[in-house]
Amino acid sequence: MARDALSQAFSALADPTRRAILARLSKAEATVGELAAPFDMSMPAISNHLKVLENAGLIVREVDAQRRRCRLTPDGLKEAKSFMTEIAAFWEDSFGELDAFLARGDDLVGSDAKQTESNSEKDQDDGSSNESGGGAGTRSHS
């Protein structure tokens, strides 16, 4: 089943080992052995991670004489970055609207507090007329 480039990139980034490999390659290209050194896993396991990264278009593996070198591809995360930029713009707009709403909410809280005080005073006035003890909501238990 063929997957689009964006899905492959995010799938590749979902694994912490692959993210660590990308972080290492962001500093300089490296051999497969150099990339494998910090991890407690077999070379076939590292090769599988590299294959996922390569299939996602995030790295290139090249054979240089006896060594297999890996490097980041210049545009590997271009589509993912574009997608995340669009999503970030949505969230920034949403947070801006939330901030504005909360700022207005401070004014509303003040008016709600005044309304609550007014209702509380009304309830006290209404309640004082039923304190005679024999009103309609009272029962005597024998």
C-alpha cells in the first residue's frame, strides 16, 4: 500500500530512535556504524530504521568505498514543515481568540458577581417571610 510523503515523514518521526538518528545527522553526515554506536540494538535493527528514514525521503544512504554513509536530504521535511506551519497558524489564531474571550470574560465575571449578589439579596428577602416555622414546605414527624 503506497502512502503519501507526509504520512511517511510523520510515521518515520514517530519513533524516538529515528528522531535521534536525524538529530545526529543534523550535525554532520555519518556512517551506519557511527549512527548505531549510541543504541543498544543490532545492526539489522539500525538498518531497518535507516530504511524507514530513507523511504520517507528524510535521509540518503550512499556507499563510499567500504563505508555506507548517511546524510539528511535538504528538502526531507519540507512538506511536513509546510503542514505544521498551516496548523500552527490555526492554533495561534485560536489562542488569540481565546485570549480575547478571556479578557472579555473578566468584565463578564464582574457583572456576573453583581448579578449573583443581587439574586442572593432577593433570596434572603423571600426566605425571611417563610421563617415562621409552619409554612408550606415543612412537615411534622411523629
